[in-house]
Amino acid sequence: MSGPEPSPLSLARSFLFVPGHRPERFAKALASGADAVIVDFEDAVPLDAKDTARDALLVAWSGLDAAERARLLVRVNPAGTPWHEADLTAVASLSGLGAVMLPKAENAQQIEHACRASGVPVLPLIESAEGVGQMDAIARAPGVLRLGLGHIDLQADLGMSCGPDETELAPIRLAMVVASRRAGLPAPVDGVTTATTDADVLARDAQRSRRLGFGAKLCIHPAQVAGVHQALAPTETECDWARRVLAAELAAGGGAFSVDGKMVDPPVLLLARKILQLSQR
């Protein structure tokens, strides 16, 4: 008997934010081509509009079909804030919601509480030194969907001043990919690109995400979605190589073989299969 279908969020490449107090934007976000949409109760919502955001999503919920609900996450306010528990209570009433995004995640207990209170999987955002230090425990907490990186808040917490290529954050990004792999999670979700109108910067950032092993990226504007999908997808050259590797494997009938003058061993076969799997998303 086959197991349950994986959540669409576990395979999503693009996660698009939409402010929770702007319900007129929900439909546009869902129609943007983004794999997933995050209704934000946190940073995008003014302090005096937190209740409005909750109420707006509750009202809009009945107009969403099952597939749309499964693509949605709610970014609640962090643990310890005055709105956190009310956010989780509201989320628990949203039948069919895909997941909760928990900002400023810093320990496994926060994840377990959010999962239990909301009744849905949790996507923790690593945004602080403590979150980085607890990353392995967070990744292994029950109910975690996949990890996400809030690199702008993280830089502020660490007192960093990164250059345009963010080389300074490479060790943390790699650690997140390793923690995800060790915990058996899907590839993590990289942070936003704030340059919403610069396609070259977006492509550079998303290509870096893919090189480091990330499987998705947060977006703050619908115009970023197509660029993220393109950058995270294998190139046609890579797909052609992968097809030739698998064809050569079949022709070899279990014997040793090479492609382009290089011996092919099991890790190379695994890479070829993964490339073609990614290309079919």
C-alpha cells in the first residue's frame, strides 16, 4: 500500500509573502504562479492590524478550495510576543491549511508547541544566533516540514554586514542544508531578495541557493516567482547530461561504463536521477 501523498509544500520552490491584513491580495498571490503563498501575520502587518489580519483570513477561508488551502502557510508572530497564542488559535480553525511558518525559531519546544496548537506542520525560520545553534534539534523536532532561512534578521542579530554576494553567510547556509539532510527533511528554503525589480540580482541569489543545496526561496513580490523557478531548475545542458548517463547505464547492462570520458559510479547516477526529477516539477 502506498503512503500518503507528500505535502505540496515539501516540493515547493517559491514561497510568496502576502500581508495578512490585505485580503484583496490573496487571490492575486495564489494566481501568481508561486508554488506556495505565505499569509503574513508578522512583519508585514502593523501592530494595530494584528487582529484585522487574523479576521481577514478567517473570512476569506471559505472562498478557497482544497488545493489553494494546501498551498497556504500562515507566518504567525514569534513565540513570546503578545499575538503568538491568538495566531495559533486562529490557525487551528483553518481546515486544510498547509503549514505554519514560525519566525525566530530557537528551540524544539517552540516547534512542538506550534505544531500541537495549530494542528499542522511547521516551517521554522532560523533568524538568530540561538536558532543557528539549535538548528539540528529544530530540524529533528516532530512536525517540522522543512527549514527556512531569515538571513536579514540573522545578520542583524549577529551584527554582520554582508557584501552583495553574502559570502559571509555561506557556512550557515551549508549548515542548514546539512541539518535538513541529517533530519530527513526536504531541502531548505532560502531567504528573500529585497531587490524586487532587479532580475539579475534575483537570478544570482537563487543560483547561489541551488549551488548550496537549497530547494526553494522566499519571495516578496509576484514578479520574483518566475525568476526563482528558472534559477532553481536544472539547465538543459544538465538535463541532457543526466539523460545520457541513464541511457549509458541501461546500455551497459550492469557493467562499468563512462560518459564524456569519465567513469560513472553510484553517486553520479544518483545525481543524474535527481536532476531529471527536479526538471519534472
